[in-house]
Amino acid sequence: MSDRLTVVLDEVAEQSTTMVGRYSAEMTRGLIATAPVGFEVCGLSPKITDARAARAQVQLPGLAELRQTAVPARELREAWLHSITTIPVHGLVHATSLMAPLPRERVEGDQVTVTVHGLQPFSDRSERKQRWFDRALRRALARADGIVVPTTAVAEDLALLDEAAAGRLRVVPPAPSAALLAAAAVPPARALNLPEAYVLALTQPSGRGHAERLVETIASAQMPDVRVVVAGPVEWDDTTLAAIAVEAGIPAGRLVMLGDLSDADLATAYRQALAHLHTNEQDALGLSLLEAGSLGTATVHPATRSLDEIAGGTSVAVEGGPHELASALAELLGDDQRRSSLGLHAQDRAQAFTWEGAAQQVWELQAEL
């Protein structure tokens, strides 16, 4: 067995943090912290700018080496999909997403594990992105030595797609961001201009469709009269969150758009929120549920098998669409005792998950293969 693990870094250190990027960075830090004696962890990323490489090095202390391919992410995804490579990747490899080097022919001693966050991509589903995702998923099921998934729900869905892959699946639940919790433990360096009472919602790059669902929820007649603080991107190509809100008839000032936040500011926004409103029914990873819970804030979210599994009964899982989400949020905000109780239970639940624990399971999987 090789004495080095190469981690394929996906969306790490981007200007606007994505859930995949946060997962990738957190898992890599966990792998570095739990590396067996004599092992080192190095990173492999698509071609990135010098500034982004410097941010990655800061985010990943202890990384033995950061190699880059000759092409950026979009081209690398296509190249690896066709088993084309511009840089040799041998030995033990763990990909933190479906972006993984899976050549047709393997050198003895090569071993690749991949991560499947869910059966749908996080970003807006353009025809090109959906086509790549579907092909990359089939390729991973056929060629990966091991497949890491966040929940048993995702594992069951993958096993239905490919019975032969069932024995290579390993459920490794995610955890609240260690960087977020570390920042939350330090007094904030500045005061955020937050409303006295609000619910918190997060947006994602390439997530216009999710933003539209958020706006539809807020515009519902069932929505309680409360301000909504939005952390994350507020512009997607030529569309802005403000324009979507105006078109839906949401009054000015109802949305407080903060843009991308540091870990310290995001921790403050989570902690002071009355609740966390999560409207993305395609999310099978549930990182924001764990993050909100770790800071004592309950989440209202669509009832999906994966999100319900992650929350473990410490959230408000809602059957239905935006109107039902808005109605459930109104009920929660009208019951202070229930909201407080859910926040405490969510905090206890989140403490059961750590990135070091998740990383140890990945090391064990590599050793068993």
C-alpha cells in the first residue's frame, strides 16, 4: 500500500463557498488530522489561480503537496470522463466528489474512492451539467474501488441503480464545519447589521433555481411576517435575487442580502436566527442542517429521506412545496417552546458528527479495499 493519499479537491478555496467546496476542504483537513503514522496527504486540483492556490494552502494546513492539472475544472471534468489525463495520478486516491481519475486500465497498487453527495447535482441543472453528472455517476459505479455516500438513503438509491456496486458503498455522514465552529468560539470582530428577528436562508453559486424556490416560499400567503436574511450569492449571470423578489411581489426590505460571509459572520448569522429555512429538496448532503443545529438553530426543510436521516428528528421536515414550507415555518415561529427544544436537540445531534470521525472511516475504507 502507498504511503501517500492523494485527495482530489473540488471547488476548494473559490471566492464564493459552495457546499461541495466546504465538504472537500473539511474532509481533507480531517484526513490530514487522522492520517496513519507514516502516511501523508497531498492535494490534486484543477488548474487554479495563484491567489486561489494560496487560499487553499491556508485552508489546508499540513497538506504535503498541492498539485494542479494542466486544465481548469470544466475541461478536467470532461477529460477525466473520457479517461484522458495530463498528469499521472497513482497510488491511493480519494475524490471528494464525482470529479475523479478513473482510467480504464489501472497500474497495480492504484486505488480510487469517489464521493457521491446525492443523485442530483447541487448547481442549476443545465442540459450539459446534467449529462455530465449522469455519465460521471455511471462511470463511478462501474469503475471506482469504493464509493462514499452521506446517508443510507443515497446508498439505497445507488444500489437500485447498480446492484453490483452495493458492496463498494460506504455511508460516511458529514459533520458541521469545524472551521465554522472554531470561528463561532471567538468573539466576532465586527457587528453584523442583522435585524432583531429574522430567519436565515443560504444561497449557492449556480443556484438560481434554488433561489427561485426560496423566493416562492417567502412570497407565499402562508409565510410569517418576518424578515429573511440571505447569506451567499445574490446574482446568477444576468439574474439577481432582488429582481426575482420584486417580480414575486416581495416588499422592499423583507430580504436582507448579506452576500458571501466569513465563517465568523456566518456563525453569528446562524446563532442569532430564529430558524434556518432550507428550501433545496435536491440536497442530500445536509451540511447546512448540521451547521445550523451545531449553533442551536432549528431548520425547516423539505421532507426527503436523506435530509430526514441527517436531521434525525431534530428539525421540521415538510411534505409539500413552498406554501407548506412557509406554513410550517409560521407554526414553528409561533411556538417558542418547540423552537427552543428543537434547537437544543439539533445541537446535541450535530455534536455526534465530526470530520475526524468521517475521515477515519475513509481511511478504513482505503485499508479494506
